[in-house]
Amino acid sequence: MVSGIVTLLLMVLFLAGWAWAWSPRRKEVFDDAARLPLDDGENGQ
């Protein structure tokens, strides 16, 4: 019984994280983070 509840809770947490990561509001933030390795160092570093 307890293992079923834990499994359900973990599944809900996974789906919530997936929905958060694929949210259109997060796209700009993730795009900026994806470009960090390609940055020329224009920010003084």
C-alpha cells in the first residue's frame, strides 16, 4: 500500500516538473542558459 502511494507521489512530482520545464514561460530562460557555453565573454570575463 505504501509503495503504491510513494509511486503515485513520485509520478505526480515528475509530471509537475515536466510541465514546468516545458512551460512556454520558461522558454526564454532556458534558451539563455543554452547559449551560455557559446558566449564570447562579452560580459568582461
